[in-house]
Amino acid sequence: MKNNNYRYRLADPELGSGELELLTQCIDEGMISSQGRFVEQFEAEFSAACQAKYGVAVANGTCALHLALETLGLGPGDEVIVPSLTFIATANAVRYTGATPVFADVDPQTLCLSVRTVEPLITRKTKAVIPVHLLGQPCDMPGICRLARERSLHVIEDAAEAHGATVHGRPVGSFGEINCFSFYANKIITTGEGGMCVTNDAALANRMRVLRGHGMDPHRKYWHPLVGYNYRLTNLQAALGVAQLPRMNQWIEKRRWIFSRYRELLAPLGDAVYFLPERSGTKSACWMSLVLLRDPAGRDALLEHLSSEGIESRPLFWPVHHLPPYRGAATAPLPATEDVSRRGILLPSHPKLTEADLEVICHAFGAGLAGRKILEGSCANS
Ligand SMILES: *Cc1c(COP(=O)(O)O)cnc(C)c1O
């Protein structure tokens, strides 16, 4: 049954007096559209957190991806390698430019693109690759960047789910040429709707600013040398981002703790469930806690059971190449994508969750998995 009154929601953003105070300043100052000091402040502070020089705030993460691809000159006739295991916006942004998304499989250990899955798909038409740091787990960026350099490909990180994740201590968003974040309400920090492109290249940043604002010449008002977009973030939204950012790392630590508690609390289920390891040298932002079922047949019943207990959960993404706009678009089989997308369940993962909440959720999970009562005692008492 559909239940919109979940006691335990998948996502629940922390919003409080800090956000309210900055929103009030926007209203008091009459600065509610995209002019205003919070946009620049958020761009500067967020890009610094990514160890990137420039940030260009945009209306959402999908706009960020489209703006990045346009700015790099992608268009009809070009191929862009993307994972099929992602939120559909990654592929849609490629389509908006007229380029063709080419679907690659993921590494089953990380659920991310890897050199092994990308390299065989490179053709003379391939111009770019979009590694997606799925669920907060970073891709092998040193490997992908090396491959891209050898084959002259652009790299655009889709870091919409991975703010603050690192590879050898270096944050995602600092590896590709232009890297994209989302601040949708369920992401690691939120502006309601919002996104950002970050880059170390001043020329790319300037071009993105022009394209973001109707293609207007920055030195000649209302002169538009090209067809741009209105992809701006508002000062109101940026104010939320400024208020959220100082707490980002603390929330990531909480999300990491939540994932580790799910592993521990569900351990009595034995090999009926399994979890992905964190690849050595990387730090996941643990955006969403993923549990994989050894036997995918019971998944839908388990989702129903959790829902009936007031617990919101959801299956992992459908492979994008199974969705109507992209059906048949994969040229090679994508076994890891197909497999994991049938087995995966995402559990509530937001920083408001307590130990007691996680115990309730795990207890219901154990009961719902083929009616097993495995967790009685183990979950509730631990
Ligand atoms: C959320 C998300 C996006 C899109 O972000 P919006 O802000 O919702 O447009 C893109 N890619 C991935 C992987 C996402 O999870």
C-alpha cells in the first residue's frame, strides 16, 4: 500500500534557525532572485570545499550537467559514456545536447564506472565520460582521468549524490574538468532545488556564467552573442546552501555511522543480505544506505512490508537502458547493472535518525524478509 505518512522517511533535511535567519535577511534586503550576495558566497564556499577554484550555481543538478556538457561543446554526433545504473538525469542531460549517451556497466564492488567498463566502449565519436559517484561512493577517479587523458576525453563528474566523498583524501568535484552537484531536498546538503558546476578552469567558468544567464555579454547589457539559458539559482536558495554547508561534514559522518549500524544490525540475517565494501583509499559520503538481497525474488514483498510498518524504502534505480526513452540503447550486456538493480534496497539514511530508529527499521526488515524473525532479540537488544 502507498503510505505517504512514513514515520521513518528515506530523506528528511535538517532545516533550522540558521536557514531561517539567512532567508529573513534575503527578505529584509529585498534580494530574492538571483542577484544577491548569498549566490556568490555559496559558490565560493562550496567550490572551496571541493578544492575547485570556481563554482557556478544553477537551478538544479540536471541543469548543472547540461550546462557542463554544453560548455564543453558536446553535441550531435558525439558519444558520451555514462553508467546505466544512475538517476536518469545523467543520460537526459546528454540527450539535451543532441549527443548520444553510451551506457557502460559498473564495477560490482563500487557501483561506479571503472576503466575496465569504460575503455571497451570508446570509439572515434566518444568525446566525454560522466562518472557518477553512486550513492556517495566515489569512482576510481585517478584511473578514469588517466584513461581520459590518453584518449582525449572530457571528464564530467556527476557528484550529485557524493558531496564530501574523497579519493586518497581529495574531494570529488576536483578531478574532472567540470563537475556537477545537486542540492535537491534529499541530497547531502540542500537548497530545496539547486545545483552547482565546479571547475578549475577560469574560461570554462566564465562561459558557464554567460550560458546560465541567457547568454548575455557580461560587458554589454542585453547583448546576447549566443543562445543561453535561464539556469540561475536564487539568492533565497543560495542562503539555504550557505546555512547548510558548515554542517555538511558532520552530516556525512552521521550517514556513515548509519550505514555501519545497518551492517551490524542486519548481520544476524547472515548471507541473506550483503553490503558493498568501501574501496580502499576512498571515503564514501554514504548518501543512501544500500542493502543487497541474495535472493531478489522477495524484494517487492519486503518493500511492501516496510511501508506497512511506516518505513519508507525504495528499490535501487532501474537500469536507464531499460527505461522507455533509452530502451535498446545499450550495445553490450551490462551484467553488474542488471544484477544489482534487482537486488538493491535503499533504507532511510538521513542525519535525524537515531539508534532506536535504526533498530526499529532493522527489526521490520528482518521480519519482512520472508517472514523471518531472525532479528528478534538481536536487533532490539543491541
Ligand atoms: C539527483 C541527481 C541528479 C539530478 O539532480 P536534480 O537536482 O534533481 O536535477 C543527477 N544525477 C544524479 C546521480 C542524481 O542523484
